[in-house]
Amino acid sequence: MSIEHLTQMANDIGAFFHAEPKREDAIAGIADHMKRFWTPRMREQIMEHLRNGGAGLEELPREAVGKLAAA
């Protein structure tokens, strides 16, 4: 899957969780969604993209991907 598509998917998930009143809940929700519904390869691709600067990733998805990478 292209990194552009993965980035757009991550940003779409971020847009959904943006309504969470607590920022940490939004970040955790995005990370959990990726853990549950994305394949390991998809997660590795988006984490690699973040390590290379994360162009196009919005703030909440960026932090969620960082959280995945740290786990």
C-alpha cells in the first residue's frame, strides 16, 4: 500500500478521534485502531514514514504512530 494512502487513512482516523475531549484519549484511540485493524506491514510502513519525517501526517496521528513505535 502506498505511503500516501496510509497517511490519508491515518489522518482520517485522526479526524474521527479529534472529537475526543481529552487529547490523550484521542491519541490512544488512534493507536488502538491501528493495532486492531491495520496489518503489521501497514503499521511498520507508517512508523518508518514517521522516522523519515512523517510528511503529511497531522498532529494527532503523528503522535499515535509515535506511540506505536515506542511500544
